[in-house]
Amino acid sequence: MKKNGRKMIVKKDKKNVILEEVVDFDLSQTLECGQCFRYEKISQNEDGCEYIIVAFNKMLRIRQSNNRLIFFDTSIDEYENLWKDYFDLDNDYDLIKKSILKTNKKLGMAIKDMSGVRILKQEFFETLISFIISQNKQIPHIMKIVEMISKKYGSVCGEYKKKKYYSFPSADVLKNVSEQDFRECKMGFRAPYIVDAISKVISGDIDYDYLSKSSIDEAIEVLMTIKGVGSKIANCVALFSLHKTEAFPVDVWIKRIMIELYFDGEDTDKRVIEEFAKEKFGNLCGYAQQYLFYYARKNGINKKKNVKKWA
DNA sequence: CTCCAGGCAGTGT
DNA sequence: ACACTGCATGGA
């Protein structure tokens, strides 16, 4: 394995895959930065942190200690074919960060603070549904609802310490679920949006392979034909599932920090901010967005007053 | 109690 | 084009 500037070493013991010399990767940052809703922190101490995640119908227990990453009970094949891409481990983030910094010194603090975040490549249908649910909700509540749907309609894909973990259900499973049933999963006004998304996936109007090959603009345009999918959610799906790094989701947090950094604190339309970012960051938009998002939240930037200096 | 949450669609100018 | 509002639900 040669990428990553330095070399990352892949090993295998009886049951686990172990990566050594992993750089520009922080498990906590990557899972908890708001792109992913299916993780559970098992432990965190001075020796590292450990999580259970559910993705692509698999449960994974994973641990990070400094530059070592352990994928428990995982075969080399599963690592190579699934988790390596999921965590974007073949991508050279040192190069990405340097490229962003070269023209955008203002992001220095954000990049330094979130230097181990990666853009996950998550399963398409789950990402679409999860981000439709996400609108006007807080992350812990989104996680609860996604968990509820998985328990109710998904299937068991693993067990740890007597707790069962459930995969996110497929469109095929959800196609017969009624709007009323979704409302019972506390989805409120999003329930009809979910029904519409499922029917368009089933009919083929929304097709992962097609969208993967599409340009960013076309992918977003097609995704926005789904009721309840606007610019922000379409950009999220394009970034976190289709891995189109020209995407730049503008939510309340990104809006606030972008206004602070580039618009002199003046209230600016989200579309203007999105255009500005796409011009400024190009195909590094998605990465820049991730650095900015968690950083803005962590520092609690507030739209009413300037809590911090950003330069 | 009120206000807001990783927004969006519908309605009115 | 643009601004304004309702929306389900839960947490601060």
C-alpha cells in the first residue's frame, strides 16, 4: 500500500485486520462529524477509542489507537472490498489539505482542528433516506429515527455484548410501508417525502449507477425531483454517498461560518454561498465543507454575535 | 413557556 | 426571482 504520502501497512492476525502507520485519519472525527448516523461509541480512553458501526448490511467493531486501526473479526477481502472505500483510506488527505490551504489560508484553524476527518462513502439508499429525515432535526434525534427504522424493517447483521445490530432496510423492503407507518416512526411531515423517495428508487427514476456517472449538477438536479429533497440534502447525498467532492451542502452552520469568513458578517443567501464555494474550492468543496462544518459547531459560532475570530 | 434544529414546499408579491 | 410561513417532534 503506497498512497497516503507515507506508507500504510495492512496486516492480518487470526481474526482481525490491522492497519499500522495510518495518517490523516481520526475515527472519532470521521464518525461523529455529522455525515453518518449509524455508529455507537463502545469505549474511549487514553489508549484509544472503539466504535461499532453498521453499513452495507454489515456490523463492524473498529478501534483506533494512535496510528493503528483494528477492524475486528474482519477478513482481508472484506476490508479491501468494503471498509477501505467506506473510510476513503486510499485517498491522500495530506495532499488535499495542502491544496486547500494553498489558496485558502482562512481554513488553517479548521483544518488543523479537524485534520483526521474523512469523507465516508456510504450506501446510497440509506444516505438518501437518512438525509431526508435530517431536515429540521438535531443529529441525536436523526440517529434515533434511523435506528428505529432499522430495528423495525432491517435485519440483524451482528451482535456484540448481547446487543443485536440491525442493517438499514432496502428500498424493496420499504416499498410497502405506508406513510402512516413512517409517521409512527416519528417522522412527522417527512413521511410523505420518504414514500416518494422510495417509489422513485423502485421505479428507477432515481438510480445509483446513473447518478454515480452523472456530473455533480445533473446528479443534484435529478435528486431534487424527489419531494423533500432540496439543494442541501441533494448535496449531502452527492458528497457522502456518491463521493462527488464538488458538492457543498450549505446548512445553517456552514452558512454562519461562511458569512463570518467571506461575507464580512453580512447575511447572505444560501445559493450565493454555494456558488461562491463552488467557485472558490472547486473539486475540493466537499472536503472544505467538512472541515468547516464540525469546526463551526464545535466552536458554537452564533449568528447573532461574533463569538470568535476566524482569521 | 418559547425557541430552534445539518430544510423544504407552498403561497403570495 | 424573492420573502415569508407551516410543518412534526423533541430538546434546551
